[in-house]
Amino acid sequence: MPGDSDLHFWLTRSVGRSIGLNFTRALKEGRLSPDQYRDLVDVCRTCPHVDSCQRWLGGQSGCGAAPVRAPGFCRNAHALEALRPH
């Protein structure tokens, strides 16, 4: 059963932010469509690693820190990395 939409929206957004991805900018620049964004959240909703994700996010340095790579257990890792500006 898929997880809570709100929780997984924020998890997706937070992982993206941690790796240096700005979803608003990606949407404005046409690198991400609203449907693709929804799909990322839907994929996150099926992930069994919510606790690991929350722990990983809790260990991130926050603002001003150098971006890191998405965690290996993240089902969206490849897609998020592809959206990240290089």
C-alpha cells in the first residue's frame, strides 16, 4: 500500500534539496514536468526505506553544505541525479 502523499512529497523534495536539486527551478527551466514530479513522489510512496531516508536526511548538513549524492537505497536516486544541475 502506498505511503502518505504529503510525507513522500516532503521526502522527495528534501532528498532533492540535499543533492543540490531545486525542483522549482527544474520546473521553470522545463527539465521537469509537473507529471514527472508527481511520478517521483508516487515512486517514493512505494519505497520501503522511509526510516532510512529520514535518518539519512537527518544526517545532512543543511544550507551551504556541498551537495551529496542521493542515497543508494532511494528508488528515485537515478532520476534525481539526472535532474540535478551539473
